Amino acid sequence: MDRVKPKKFWNTKRISIIGGSVLLATFLIYQFFFADKRSKLNVEQDKLTVSTVKQGKFDEFIVVTGVVQPLKTIQLDAIVGGYVTEKLIEGGNMVKQGDILLRLENQSLKLSFLQSETEASRLVNDLQNTRQNLKVARFTLQKTLSDLDFQLDQAKDAHERNVKLYKDKVIPEADYLKTKRDYEKLVRQREIEIESQKYQEENARMQISQLEGTLANTQKNVSLWRQTLDNLVVKAPVSGLLSSMNVEVGSNINQGQNIGQIDDLNGFKMRVSVDEHYISRIFVGLQGSMEFNGKDYGLKIIKIYPEVLSGRFEVDMQFDKGAPELIKRGQSAPIRLQLGQPSQATLLPSGGFFSETGGNWVYVVSEDGKRAVKRNITLGRKNPEYFEVLEGLKPGEKVITSSYENFGDNEVLEF
């Protein structure tokens, strides 16, 4: 006799359905609450540059290029104009102070010199004539006064006799008055003659003084014209290398025109071009260093040229302990220009990442080394080797420092 068996609740089908539902619910809960929803990108780790953040001394410096130049360069400018009749030394040769470099010709200067000499000679003659006239006038005065004194003595004697005779009433009053007037006339005439001669002598002395002043100035002009003519012979003002001579025989030179330069080879400096971004931080005395033939040489800024051309300006740097041996004019070398004092900081090696992020974020490699995650950071100063990390990174962490150009906006890089 058949019996009806009761159905089991936990049969295979039901277990399968419930189990699948639980798994599906668990997956949905994980995806909704726990799954990593950040955008990801698979990359090849061996094509990346990974650098380690470290704690160390931060040197704030920039690397600039310097060109070797003589410590002193003397520009040769034409003191006077003229055309070149003779060129004795070519550029590129050593010269000694006083060596003749060029001879010039200028007829106008020579004519002016002759006119000045002629004028000086005329003034000398005028001065001699005036002095001679003064001497003659003095002799004439002495002769005139001598004659007047003789006549005055005679008139005085006659007048004194007539005074006595008139008192004794021997002569008439008319004779007395006549000798009196004659005497007084001669006294007055002598006084007038003295005054006249005094005026003439003062006037002559004034003319002599004026002529002497004019002659002195004219002689100075003659001396200046003579020096000007001497400048038609161009000489080396110092000893050194005549590095250039930009004139040829027959060419015309204007006054003040640059005709060449002489380099003083007793020392060298470095002419350095610096980006205008640093112009506010560059000052005279700022230190730097350069390597030459395996040795380091200290330098300091001695002059700043304020003119900015094409976004750059120039400075001159002098060697602290003398220029390196065998260094030559025109050589170029990198110079490490120190902008600040060294200080302890968290350091991130520089790299191509900065051009895409501006230093605002980086990809930090996880501890297991399987991925790199985007993280916001703050950077401070920089030099050609390191960035100063202010926030967001700790020493020992690893950061992708190569270019991020192909990573897009993905937040996680899977290796």
C-alpha cells in the first residue's frame, strides 16, 4: 500500500535560490557601501619613475650659465674724428700701454690749431706794445713834471718878490696880480697833469690785465688744440689683448665712435644670464659656485645690469680666490647660484609631474607597491633637484615623479 511522503522545506532547489539571493544581496551591499568606486587605470610600472620622499638639507639655488670674460675691458672710443691714414696693429694681438694703434688725419683741426696760435701771437704783441707804451708814458710824465717844476719855481720866485714890492708900494697892483695868476696857473696845471697821467696809467694797467687774461685763455686753447692734434695718433691706454679693431685704412671715424677694445688678461669674471623671475632676489654679494676641471670655485656677484631683454637680465660674478688656470675668454660653464641659506625640510625629487599638477597633487605608491593613489599636497621652494614639501607627504613615502601626461583624471593607478 502506497503512502504519501511529506515534502521537505529545505530541498535543493530552495537552498539554491536562497543561497543565490544571499550572495546577490551581499554583493550589492559590498558594492554600495564598501567597494572602491574611484576611477582606475592600469599602467606599466617599469615605465614610471618612482622617487622616495626624504628628510634632508634643502639648498635654494638655481643653475645658470656663465660666460668667461676679462675682469676689465677697456673700450677704445675716438676722442677726435678723422680718416684713417695708417693702421699699425690688428685685432687679436697683445699691446703695451702707449703703443700706437692708428694714425688719423683731420685738416679742419689743424687749421683751427693754426688760427689759435696766430691769435695767441697777436695778443703777445699787443701786450708787449701796451707795456712799452706805459713805460713811454711814465718817461713823458717825468719830463713834463720836470719842466713844470722849473717854470713853477721861476713863477714862485717872481711872485714872492712882487708880494714884497707890492707891500712896499714899489710896483703897481697889476704887476702883482699878473705874477700871482701865473704862479697859480702853473700849480693847477701840475695837478691836472698828475691826474691825467694817473688816469692814463690806470687805464694802461687795466688793458694789460685784460690782455694777460685773454692771452692766458688763448694759450690754454692752443694747448688744448695741440692735445687734440695729439689724439689723432690713437695709442693703447693700457696693456692687454687688443681683442677687436673695427676700422680700416681710408675709413672715416666720428668723434666718440667705438673703434675697438682691449681686454685686461690679469683676471677673469663670469657674465651670467638670469631669468627675470629672480630679479628681486638677486643682489651684489650673492654667492655662487662652479666646477672646472674637477674643482669647485666660489664666486660672488659684483655688478647687476638692470636692463631686461627677452625675459632675462645679466650679472657679473668674480672669483673669490682667483680664476681657474687654463680658463679662456668665451668659455661657458654652469654656475650654481645660491638664493638662500640651507635648511632642514621634507624633500621631494623634482620631475615631469609638476607640469601637469602644478605641485598641487601627486600619485603616492601604496605600501604593498601594487597601486598609486592620487593625493593633494602643498609644495614650497624648489631647486633643480628637489621640491620642499610643506604638507601632504612624509619621509619614506614613494611618489611617482615622472610625467602624468597619459594618466588623465584617474585617481588610482594599478600596476
